[in-house]
Amino acid sequence: QVQLVESGGGLVQTGGSLRLSCATSGSIFGNNPMGWYRQAPGKQREPVAGITRGGIRNYADSVKGRFTISRDIAKNMVYLQMNDLKPEDTAVYYCNIDSRAGFFVSWGQGTQVIVSS
């Protein structure tokens, strides 16, 4: 069964840090690039970061230098370290197959990040 479970969100002040985790089940995740996405209130879901199976990373311009994506294939986990958080980072964060793969699986419930000014 394919499943994604995000965790680690919360309320943090501007400049703070959070580490998001994504637990995956199903071999499909280990064989594909993975990504983090976010959806702010009233906005469309957007990609934030991606990582290939070999560890090549890419980031949205808005988070470059502040966020770091990583994965542990053996543990079926994907992480997003978020530093120097800003109010505009407030959103629900999701993980899924990276958009470069051309497909997604069912979305998890996401994890809420709120950055107060």
C-alpha cells in the first residue's frame, strides 16, 4: 500500500527552524525522485524542493539557502530542514513524488507550518 505521512510542523517565530519528516511506504518511493510541496491559504500547491535517488537536489528560488531536503532510502524517509523561516513560508507542507517524474501518488494529510512575525 502506498502511503505518505508528513510530520514535524508547528508554530515558530520568524527566523526559527523546523525539520519536517515524511514517512513513506511502498517501493515506488525508493525508486523515484521525491519532493516537498506547500500550499498557502488561498494559493495553489507549489513545489519547494526535490531530491533524486542519487541525492541531486533542487529548490524553489524562494527557499534556496534556507531549506535543505534529504532522504534516507533505507528508512523510507524524506526530510526538509527549514531554517531562517519567514511568515511567507506559512503553509501546509506535503511530500510526494518529485514533479520531474511526471506523476504523483495520493497526497497525505500534510503538516501545518505557521511562522509568526
